[in-house]
Amino acid sequence: MTNDGTRPGQSRERWGSRAGFLFAAIGSAIGLGNIWRFPAVAYQNGGGAFLLPYLIALLTAGLPLLILTYTVGRKYRKSPPAAYREMAKPAQFIGWWQVAICFVIATYYAVILAWGVRYIGFSFGEQWGDDPEAFLFGDFLQASETPGEIGGYVGGVFWPLLAIWVVVLIILALGVRRGIEKANLFFIPSLVAFFLVLVIRALTLDGAGTGLDALFSPDWSALGQGSVWIAAYGQIFFSLSVGFGIMVTYASYLGRRSDLSGSALVAGFANSSFEILAGIGVFATLGFMAHTEGVPVDEVAADGLGLAFVAFPTVISSMPAGWLFGLLFFLSLVIAGFTSLVSIVQVIVASVQDRTGMKRVPAVIVVGGLTAVVSIALFASDSGVHFLDAADHFINQYGIAMAALVFVVVVAWLLRRLPDLQAHANETSAVRLGQWWLVCLGIITPLVLGWMMVDSLRAEFEENYEGYSTDFLVTYGWGVAGGALVVGILISLIPWRSDGTSLSGGPGAPGDGATTDSRKGRR
Amino acid sequence: MSTSAVIMMAIAILIVWGGLVAALLKLRGHPDEPDDEEPTGTVA
């Protein structure tokens, strides 16, 4: 065996153990959204009653999609573009589209981790003072008045961002088994341990019960609203990281006899378990905040950046030994995001490797390095927070969700590959896939994703997102999301060597669609 | 906390964490078969 997890004659890296794959898959699924998005979404959409649409969404779309992506990855044993290309040559554009989406997300996701790293330090001494919001946008980020104009770089963001990228690239350079797997085997148990301590502390705070009451009191009338069901499917969908090729990539390092459906159930339920835990921790804390300020919970409920970098600092300042709470919270946030970032960048690196035949370390340096440079150039600037806001919203709605919709429709309806993939998964899986799997993916998932898209587009044209100017949104929102699709299509048009035109070396190079490995993997 | 909130929290925990435990047990009962490329230690 070579030191990168491959054997002589074996062209693809492999996970060292089933646990290694599971931890990596869970590490990818559990990200910032579990901590700062789920609690607020549940609270705003029926509280305890949200559980019903949430579970239905998990069972009818989340898990079936997860199983589908695992199956595609394991069957073709290639990164998304090459795997989809084996299904049908033109379908590779979806893969490159997903790679472009991963590129965009990686560039801004990393900067949030850099902020988290700084806030671990700020927790000691509560350096945000009396006004955490003014501190965040003013003292710390030095956010420019005009979105889109870069007036300079912020050293306090630049250096931690650089450090994050160096660590990510080192882990990727070490490979699937020695890098990604080992990192997740260490980080995920650490994350759970830190977060459990945080939740226990939160539950002992005055007002914790009020916060939990706000989160879990059921509003059954919410179930009659379509928007609540869209929110449930949206949360499951974004939380599981199913739309941008990560799980296809990770599953491509599985052995041919590995379980698929059972692993997907474990990863899916682990992701939701962490979300429930995060909901309890976040709302117990918000209950304490409401109690301290003498206001109802709905006045302090927040999500996203506002929750992490404004509400939590406020809470930390008002509790005894707040530094410890801050340390646990921001450390958890950074770890949760970090393991997801690693998986996102791996999609890009693996896709370029499969396409060009580059070895891992040069691919990590060139591709990962380029991603890091763009990330630092844009997001360490004083306009970084504005870029982030627009890019995140549009790439999620019109990148991830739309790519997933196109992928499901192509696989289920145009190529009609679901029965084939179902048989492939059933050969080795703990849980047999029946007709329900075909119905969920062929009918329910496309309908729900399509409905989400229409609903989201309608809101987009009613008013400008977050009140940004149309010019700014066209460039950094629509432009980024549309750009990812265009880049995906353009890359897919470059002829492959097996088409008669060469980009890379001799026969059998990874990605030519005709390697020994792919033939063996095809069932 | 109100009774309905406590009940919903308990149900959420039972279903989701219970689902995780059930999935783990199911997976444990179905170890991967070795294949010709299997590195040592792959079977859980």
C-alpha cells in the first residue's frame, strides 16, 4: 500500500474505515447552518409543529437524495463531472456547475471561519464592548459604506483567513485517509463534546426554559402554510449538503462492497440530531438573553451572522465566566464549518485531478491555492461582508438548489437511471431501497425543489434582497450564481482526450471515462 | 416551559436521536464484505 491510501494498481484513494467515511460525511453535513440556521427556521415556522414537515422532508427528500449521491459516487468512483459523464457525456456540465458552486462557497465560507477564530480570542475580555454590532461591522470588519467597493484590506481578517487556508490545504494534501479522515475522526467527536458542554451550561442559565418554550411550543396552524413546508424542505436540503457534489466525491472513495443506504441514514440522522441539539443550546441561550434584557424571546431571536457575532457576544458579556461560553461556542462554530470547508474544497481538487490526471499534491497547491487567493482577495477586504451576503444568498438558491433540481430531473427522467442505481445500492446496503425511493426522487423531490425555486424567484422580484442596489445584486448575486452555471457549461465543452483531443497524458489517466477502475466499478 | 413544549421537545429528541441509534444498530448488523481491493481494517 502506498502512503496515500492507494494500492499499487489501484487508481483511487480509499477511506481507511467505515467509521472514517461516516465521520467525514457527518463532518461535511454538520456545518454553520446547523448551528445558526436551523434554530431560527424552526422557531419562525411553527416551533414544535415544525418537527412534522421537517421529518417528512428528511424522509422524502433528504435521505433519498443522500442515498442517490452516495450511490452515484460509489458506482462510478469518480468526482461529480467524471461520474455524471459516465452516465451520459453531456451530463458532465452539472458536475462542473457543482464544482463552480463549490469554488464560490469555499471562498466565502472560509472567511466566516476566520471571523470565528478571531471571536474565540475576542471572548477573552469581551473585546466587543457594549455594542457588539458596531464592533463587528466597524472596529473588526471595517465594512465599507458602499457595497462592492474595495477600499482596503483588513489585517484582522487577512491573517486568520490565510491560516485557515493553509490548514485546509495541508489536510487535503495529506489525502483522503491521512488528511480528511483523520481530521474528521478528531474534530467531530471534539465538536460534539464542546457543544454538549455548551448546551448543559446554557440549560442552567436563568430564562433557559422560556427560550425552549419559544422554540418548541407548537403552532399547529403553521402546517397549513405552504411557506412552512418550503422552509422545512429547504432546511433539510441545505443542511445535508446534497446539492453540490460533496457526497458524490466522498462516496467515490468507498470500496465496491461498502454499504450505502445504512450509511446515509446514519449521516442524515446524525446531522438532524446535531440540529436539535443546536436548537436547544441556541434557544436556551436566547431565553437567558431575553430574561436579562427583560424582553420577550421574539425580540432577541436571530440567525446567521447576527446570531453568532452580535447576539452571542451580547449574551457572553452578561453571564459569569462568559469567556468560557464564548470559547465553546466559537470553537464549535469553527470546527463545524471547518470540516464542511474541507469537503467543499475536496470536490474542486478531486474534479480537477480526475479531469487532468494531476497528482494530489500539485492539484491541491494549484486548485486549492487559487481558491484561497480569490477568497483572501475578495473577503479579507473591507467590502467582504457585502460580497458574502449576496453571494451566499444567490449561490444557495440559484446554484445549489437549482443544480440539484437539474441533477434529479436528468437522472430520474431524462436518463432514467434510478432503477439501475437502486439495484446497485441494494447489492450491498443494509437497508433495501424499494419503490418509495423511486417515488421520492422521481416525483416528490423534483416537485418540491421546483416549488422552492418558483417561490424564491417570486420573492426576489418583489423586492431587492436585503435592500441592496440592483446593480450590486446583478453583479455579485445573479452574476455569481449565473456565472457558476456558465463556467460549468464552458468547462464541459472542452473536449476530453478520449473524444480525440488531449488535455492530459496517456491512456488510462483518471477521468478519461475508460480506465480499468471505472470498468470495474460499473455494474 | 409549557406542557406542549416539553412534549414536543421530548418527541423531537426521541424520534431524531432514536433514528440515529436505530440507523447505527442497523449498520452494525451489516458489516461490509471485503472486496479485492480492500485495504486492511476496512470492515467495520
